Amino acid sequence: MWLVNGLDLFLLARRLTRVAEDSISSAGLHPLPTSVRSILADVFEHPDTSIAEITARTGFPQSHVSAAVATLRKAGALEANVDPRDRRRTLIRPSVRAREQAAQRIAAAPIDGALTRALGTEDLREIGEVVTLLEQLAQRFRRDRQDALGGQPQRGAERFEPMYSSRPPWDIGRPQPAFQELASAGALRGRVLDVGCGTGEHALMAAELGLPATGIDAAPTAIRMAEEKARERGLDARFLVWDALELGALGERFDTVLDSGLFHVFDDEDRRRYVEALLAAVPRGGRYFMLCFSDRQSGELGPRRIREVEIREAFVQSWRVDAIEPARMALTIDPRGAQAWRVSLTRT
């Protein structure tokens, strides 16, 4: 919960605008006047809009908006189409090419350098914390905006790949202590699947024990980083770019499945699909270990909080709940970590 007044918010927005402009310039995008960039951003945020509507939202004179739209259309950034419901009305939208280029070029432009200049520090931890918080805010904004527009929420690589432009908060560079305890106690056995593996620490932990280990993740960058770790450490672990909701299509069975921070990112429908996918990948007697955010964790940033009863309801069929224990999830952005559940289930 933030207590912030309008002036604070306005000053923060101006500072973030400077960071964004600095970052976009470093990406090699053609410089545009600030007002034209504002109009372009407005159309990206409100596609299928009119000159009059852009004028009302931005506050620029209509003649200036018309000229800016003409310039952007000539550059191939915007396109205009007749409204099929009112042929007297022209709708402005980003061109397909512009959307593709924006996604590719801006997503590939990390803001770390721009933040270094804006924050006046080269402390990588401090910069990383700010990047992470901004990404969480951006994801929340995108979710809210998609809900408002009736769009589909981001999934898989589309949702998580951008997080690896910097170090995401869950990438602590070692196994989660709650899972390391399981490994030390001999709870891991047989073929091991690290589902939503990120950069692979838990699959590599299993490989160190001499177990056949596979890690899957929807983010290609995370998988590349996991493969590099395996080579550097001389460990035999397999990593695949794969959708956790499609485990059945993998056509393999695993005796142990490790899930650190995946279950809690799913909405209710995808949660159901995920549990069904696990049934296809885990034979009777197989074990599933999960670490997820708990409803005891305060605040709203980050993934949804999970109640114990939700876990029991999700796995009520074909699973035996062996333990649901309070635990801590280690994070890069908070030395205290986050309140979590460590869950142990057996396939029946």
C-alpha cells in the first residue's frame, strides 16, 4: 500500500519518462519530438481511436495531432482505417510492423544504463531492485489494461521472457533453501523434473545427486542460462523450452517434480490445466514438491497469494497431501524473503 500524493506521482512520472526516453534512444530508435512520441504512445495505449479522441486525451491542438498522425503514418508507425460501424469516422491504430518492431526493439533495450544515470548510482543491487519493482508494476498495469479491454492475459514466454533482461527476483543463484533441505534429506528420487525451472538451479541440484534431471521453462533466455550453468559446472542436465501446461505432450514420466514459484502465477483456469498436466507426467507413487507464495505474505506486489485450502482443493483428486508447511522463499530484492508454503504430495 502506497501513500502518495498527486504531485509525487507527477514528479515520478516525469522521471520515469526521462528514463524511458534515454533507454529508447540507446536502442537506436529514430528520435521524435516529445509531443509526437506522446501521441504515438497514446495510440498504442488506445488503438482504434480518432483524431478527436487523441486530442481530448493528450491536450494537444487538433491541428498538431493531425500533423503528428500524418508524420507517423508516413513513417509506417500508424495506419488509418474506416470505422466499419460508422464509415464517416476514421480509426487510427499502430501498424502491424510498428507493433512488431516496438516489441522486438524496446524489449531488447534494458533500462539499467538509463536508471544508472537517473538514480546517480552504479550499485547493481540497487538498480536491480528498481528494475524488478518497475517490471512488477508494468506487469500489473498490462494485466489491468488487458482486463479492461477484454484481452487475453500474457502467458508463458510472452510474460516471463522480458524479466530476464535483468535479474528477476526469484533468480537467487542457488537452490531455494526449502528445496535444498529436501535434497539433503534424500526426498528426491528417480527421474526429476524442474518445472518452470528458470535458470535451472533445482535441476542442477538433482544432477549433482546423480539423478537424471530435466528442466523446462517457457522463457528461452532462462533456458540458455541454465544450459550455460550446466556446462560451466560439468553437470549432465537437460533443459527444454516448454509450456508447463503441456506436460502431456512431452510424452515422459517423472518420479519427482519440483515446482519453485510456478503454481502461484496461474489464474484459476490455468491452475486446473496445470494440475491435469501433472497427472499426465507423474506416475502413481511419484512425488510433487511445490514452493509458492503464502497468504501470510503481506502486500500486493508479486504473484497471487495462495491459501492452504486452495492447495488442498486443487489436488483433491489423484493426490495425497503429505505436508503443507510454512516456509520462506528466498528473493534477490529482500533479504527476509517471502512467506511461502512448502507442499509435498504423492500421486495416488
